[in-house]
Amino acid sequence: MTLLTVFAIYLALGVLAGTLAGLFGIGGGLVIVPVLIFSFGLQGVSSEIAAHLAVGTSLATIVFTSLSSIRTHHIHSAVRWDLFRPMTLGIVLGAVLGAWTASLMSGQALELVIGIFVILVALKMLTGFNPSPGRDVPGRPGLAAAGTGIGWASAIFGIGGGTLTVPFLSWSNVRMQQAVGTSAACGLPIAIAGALANMGTGWQHPELPEYSIGFVYLPAVLGVVATSVVFARVGANLAHRLDAKLLKRIFALLLMVVGIRFLI
């Protein structure tokens, strides 16, 4: 495929990821990572690094897309900056450790854990399960520890952490609107630390495709970012017009199929 064809594919991926993120309130990484793995395979990227490249690239796109989200939530006073600051300390450490952990896995092993995670998210969407508020917000050490775990897992799966951060904050008696806004803010340090760490762990890998910086593929970053921000607004508008519950179930079933595909 020519570079122009490849870039067009990633523009389309940005449309898909942005629309679904706005429609279902999920992070784009949950969509971007599986599609990138498949598209890298079509480009002839080695299966040994396709998953690693997808994770690092996804995190790099989230750096840009999260900025718009943070601004919107901040305007509506939905970001708990008092929680964000101590969590960020752990998030940065966890994201670096997560990228290092992923670099130790084979491509097949990384695809396996991503597949399991996607299936778990699909089950959560199908059942509507959310933890009930059961505790108070922990102190700074507890928030830093939670941030470390969230950052570690997010850097392995290539996500902004909303799938993990929102349930944690909701469980800690943070109002849902503030949990979502604070989670959006936490996605930025996860993405920055995770992307930089993936650049480092993949630096000058012999099987990297052209236009890569470590495990970050620049044409995909540019293509996804160019369209995903705009279409996230489109998805958000559609969410108010369509049967969101039915669409969510359909999307969850699609995620289930994708997850099973990774497992087999």
C-alpha cells in the first residue's frame, strides 16, 4: 500500500474511533488498538511488534484528543484537580512500568491480554455493572497507589484509563460527572508517559516500519487525530437521537467478537 492509502485508512479510523467514543462515552483507545493491530498486519508489519506498535500509537493519539476533552470538562467544573494531582504522581510511574511490562511480552502474549481486557469491557457494557459507592476518597498515598495501578494497566492496553478510573472514583463516592471529568484529565499524563515510554522501549527496533519513532507510528497518529476530535462531537450528538442502550449492546457484542478473535 502507498503512504497515501495508509493515511486514508487512519483518517477513517479516526472517524470511527471518535464517533464511537462520543456515542458510547468510551475511550478511543478501546477501538483504536484492535483496529491498528489488524491494519498493521495488512501493511506487513511483523506480528511480533504489531500489538506493541498499536498500543504505543494509540497512547500518542490520546495525548491530543484528551486536551479537547479536558477543556470541556474543566469549563463545566467537572474536574477534581485535588484528586488529579496526587493520582498523576502514580499514573506517570505506572505508565512507564506498564510500557516496560508490555515490552517484555511477545506479540502473541500482548494480543492475548488485550483480547481478555476487551471481552471484560464488553461484559461490563452488556450487564451495565458499575461498583456501588462503598468508601470515601482515599488520602494522597492511596490516590497515588490507585494511579500507579491505573497507569500500569492503561499503558499495557493502550487506553486513556477511563474504563478503570471512572469505576474507581465512582466507588470512592465521587459524583459521576466529576468522576468522568477527572478521568478525562488523568488520561493526559497516562498518554504522555505511556507514549514516551513506548518510544523508548521500541527505539530502533529492527522490524519497525518507516515513519516510526519507537513503538509510535506517526502516519496513524496524524490520521486518527485529524478526524477523531471532530467526530467525537458527532457521536455525542447522535447519542441524544438514537437508542443508546441498543447501540451499546450491539457495540459490546462487536467488542466480544474482537476479543475472541484475539484469543484464538
